[in-house]
Amino acid sequence: IDKLVPRVTAMLVSLEFPGQRVNEREEEDICQHLRGNTIRLLSLRGCAMTDESFGRVCAALTANESLQQLNLNLNVVSNDRRVKELGHALQRNAAITHLMLHGTPFSKKQVKALCKAVDQHPSLESLDVGDCTLTNSALKYVCPLLLSDNQPTESGKKIKGITELNLSGNPDLSLPGWTRLSIALSQNRTLERLYLDYCRLLPAGG
């Protein structure tokens, strides 16, 4: 059975799970590293964990100052409660630069809540919402994230702005959504990479 294996890089660990169930000992290990600011990367990709366990990890994430990459791909953020707890943590965390949520079937309401949570994030550079069942009405909450660079947060820090956005694998997006995205891109000054593979870029029959 694969176990959690910490890797150390410049005194900061990377904790990565191979899609397994997170037990109490592993949860406590994660929380200790988050609270102690000794973790650089946390991957819970495809992991099974209780709502209570997820909530405790989010609580530890709130004041963390070392974590740069958070991988919650493959439906880890699986319900409204988890969306709320992650959003609460992201509103207070200022260190994360890469947030990965690929493969999570979000509702429009959930996308709105998460985008509101990271709208004022000073350090976020990369957002992966590929294969997240995004619709045109959900994309309208993502687009403003492309317009917040260099704006001051409530704490006075300047927002770096998104440099990488993954929207791949969202076939329900169509012309109204792409039009909205194009308008946002025309005003954006930071984006370097945009992923749209496996999206429907042409009208049906086009």
C-alpha cells in the first residue's frame, strides 16, 4: 500500500498522496506542516477524506505562509461545505500561487463562491478549473480574475494577477462565454498561458 511520502526541498516539504484515503495520522501531519510553515506543495489529488478532516486542513491553511501549490484535483472539493471552507481559507491565506481544482463538477453557485474568495488573493498566479463542467454563466465569475492585477487588497498588498489559466475540458462553454472571456483578455496585462483544449470553440456545426 502506498503511503504518504514527504519530500524535502530547501527545508520545505512536499506532501503528495497517490489518490488514497487520508487517515488521522496523515491529516495531523499535514496540519502540523501547515501550521509550522514547513510545506511548499500539498497534493490531495483524488484523495478520499471526511468533511471534518477537510475542514481541519482548511483551518490550518488559513494562516499558512509557506504553501505555494495546492492540488485538489479530481473532486476533492466535492460539496458546498467544502467549497465554503476552502473559500474561507483562501480569503485569509496570502501565500498560495498555484491552485488546482481540475476534474471537479462545480455548480455555478460554487464557482461564484470560489472566485469571490480568490478575487483579492495577492499571490495567486495559476488557476486550473479544467474539466469542471463550467457553463457560460459560471465563466462570468472567472473572467474578473483576469482584471484584478496590480489592484490593492484590503490589507494593502498589490495583487500579482493571473499568469496561467486552464479552462480545458469544459465543452458547455460557447459563444457568449468566449465573448466575455475575450473582453477580459483584451484588458488583461498578466496572462501568459491559456489552455482551452477539449472545449467547443466553434458554434455547433461550424
